[in-house]
Amino acid sequence: MTRSRTLLVVSLLVCIALIIPGCQPSASSYIESGNAYIEKEEYDQAIADFTTALETAPKSPEAYLGRGIAYLQKKQYDQALADFNKLVELQPDSSNAYYWHGRCLFMSKKLTEAIADLSKSIELDSNNANSYLFRGMALKALGKCDEALVDLTRAIELGTLDEKLLATPYYHRGICYGEMKDYDAAIADYSKYIEMKPEFYGAYNNRGWYYLMKGDYEKALADINKALELNPDDYYSWDSRGYVYYQMGDFKQAVADLSKALDIEQEAADSYCHRGKAYYALKEYDKAIVDFSWAIKLDKRGIEAVACGCAESFYYRGLCYKAVGKLDDARADFQAAASRSIDPLLKEKAVNELKGME
């Protein structure tokens, strides 16, 4: 067979393959393959398959959804948002489309926009548990714990969350309960979370913290030790355990643990504040002043700080200055604590110090 005839035969075979159904993978087969790659967490391969599907079917919502999810898992939020924008364009009445668009905005920390999208998703389907979950998480991140509790509870009650998300509302609702000082409810939620995800160190640390708030030091230590066993590099857990030891009066061990926390995270304002309080209790005032000064410098919460933030650091630094006879500096810090704190007890203590210096 001549070269020209060979080329002709090959060309005919290619044409036939393009015409005959089943000789080439269809868009749906690439979508199916892409979804399988997502399940295996092989996101680059998933993106490649969904992209190929879109070359054949450029208006496939399933392909945009799949590729957007893969980009989202890779934290490539701009690319994910572009795909979810297209998904909403193609399916403007889809609750699921607005859910994924809102979820991407939430992951991008665009909380107000995320809430708007998730609310639209809920408007389209009042039983979309995933949308209640992420709206609740966004509200919590904005400090709106009362509203967040409603959504997170609704997400749990509906019982239709994606399998991978089943434990998530308990974690975030636990934080809300903790912020509202309902420590028993917070502990109950973290116990439920741990039952479902027993290997996540953060849940043990958080439950331990709420045991600490209740004054149950034994259970607090047990949980935080478990957190450190699971992840010895978690500075939050070292900070928590250090503060447990501080509350128990073991100030030297508190300093050791809090120093470990600061070795891991050098800009942890709360850890400087906690260690400063331990140094103050040990009457190592110069070291305490240094720590409180760092806490004040690093704290990003400004006048909104309540628990340990800059208001408490000002108050304790004022006590240190008073102890070493720097009364003008002490007075200035007590005034700062009184003006910045929205914790009435801390404000009262700072005012009383000022009155005592008149």
C-alpha cells in the first residue's frame, strides 16, 4: 500500500471514529470521571476532566459545578468563584447554585456577600441544610451568635447535611454557646463533635477550655493533654494548658507552657497576656510588663477586646507599674483599661484602682 493510500485510510478511520457514537468519550463521561477524582481528592485531574467536558458542552452546569468545587478544595477562590458565577447564570433558580457561590464567598472571607447568597439559597429551598450551616458560620464569624445559633441548630435538625459536614455545626455552635457563657451547652456540643470526629485535636482543646471556664481543672487538663497528644505543635493547646495551670496556682508550669505556645506562634497576643499574668503572680514585674506590652501591641481587637485582649493587658500592666512604684504609668494604664473594656467587672476593677490612687 502506497504512503498516500495509507494516509487516506487513516483519515477515513479518524472521521468514522468522530461520527460513530461511543468512539469518543462524551461530556457526561468526563463529568463522571471528574466527580470520581473529586471523591479521591485528586483535584488537578478533576479540573482537567471538567475542562474537557466544557469544551464539548460549554453550557453544562454540572461541569462548572464540579470544576468550581475542585478549585474551591485547592483554595483557588477566584477560579472557583468564576465557575460558580457561571453556574448561577445557568441555573438562576437553583438553591444549590447559590449555596456553592455563597460557600465560596465564605471561604474567601467575604462574609456579608456570603450571607446574601446563602439567604437566597434558603429562599429557594427552605430545607437546604448546607446553606443554613454556612450562613450560621458566617454569622458567627461576624459575632452574631444569637442568629448563628438559630441557623446552626436548623442545619442539625434538618438531618440532610452532606456527610462530610455532619459534625461541623456542633463545633461552631459550641463556640457560640461558649461566647454566650453557656458552658454546659458548649461542652455537650463538643462531646458530640468528638464522638463523630475523635481525632481532631481542636475539639478537645475547646472542650477543655470550657471545662476550665467551669472551674473543672481535672477535666480541662485531660482534654487539653489529649489535644497535645494529637498535635503537639498546636499553640492554642499550649496556651490553654498554661492558663489552666495559672488558674490552679502553678505559675511556673504556666510560664513554661505559655512560653512553648509563644515559641510556636510569636504573635499570639493572648499568650503574652496569659504569661504576663503568671509573671505578675510570681512578682516578676519587669518580665510581666514586657509581656503585657507585647499583648497590647499585637492585639487586633482594639476597643472590642473583652476577655484577655488589650483592656485586660492594660489593667495588669497597671498593677505591675503600681508594684514597682511607677504610679503615673500605672494611672495611665488603669484609665486605658477603664475606657477600653466592655467587660463591666474589669472596668469596675480599673476604676477602683484609679480611685485608690487619688
